[in-house]
Amino acid sequence: METARLATLIAATITIGWMSGLFYGFSVSVMPGLRVASDRTAIETMQRINVAILNGWFLLGYIGALVFSAAAVVLHAAGSGGREALGPLIGALVAYLAAMGVTARINIPLNNALEQAGPVERIADPAAVRRAFEAPWVRANMWRAVLCTISLGLLAWALVLR
């Protein structure tokens, strides 16, 4: 049981670290870089990123973070060992669930709307498409980065407590 607790805690920390780094990277490099690009370039780039990111490595991190965090909570709640780390583990899971909620309610619908705008060369008003997408997506992504970083910090705290 102790090995399973530690393994799930390490896996949760790694996968949430991946997600925190992904969202942080978008916040500090990808989106600032696109901010200075032309409307059509920014739209086309985000359309391509939204397709490319749907791969096994991304899904391993995104879904794995949820599965491993939830498993770590369950395993640390079971039995008498591991209870000292339970508080930070629950906090980490809640923070990650909030980040997933932001993704589901804001980022994914914005990504879908960007895709529905169609091929960039056929968009009549790319500035309007960009305005509808960029600012709300960037704000939501910042929240995902913050929430995942909080989750990662709580998982690090749980590791220390173990």
C-alpha cells in the first residue's frame, strides 16, 4: 500500500507539472509571441496548435493528472498511513479540477469557435475573429496556469510531508 501511495503521488506530481508547464509556457511565450503577429497568422497558428495538441502525450498529462491525483487522494485516505498528506492532496485535486473546469467552459469553446471560423484565407474579418478569441483565451489560460501551479505546489508539499 505504501508503494502505491508514493507511486501515485509521484505520478500526480509529474503529470500536473507537465500541465502547469504547458499552460505557463503558453502564458509567457506562445501567446505573447502571437500577440505581435498578424491576425491571419495568429488565427492559423492557434488553429494548427489546437489540432496538434490532441495527441497521446497531451492526453497522458491532462487525464493522467486527474487520475493520478484522485488515486493519490483515495490511497492516502485508505488505512492509517499517509493521512498527513491528505489535506494538500485534496487541495491539489480541487485546484486541478478547477483548471479542467476553466478549460471545459472557456478554452475549449473558444478553440471550437476558432476552428468553426474556417480556413484562415477565407475569413472575411480576421480581426473580429481574433478579438473574440484572443483576450478571453489568454485570461482563461492564465487561470489554468495559476491553478495548476497551486496544484503542483500542494503536491510538492504532500511529498515533503511523506
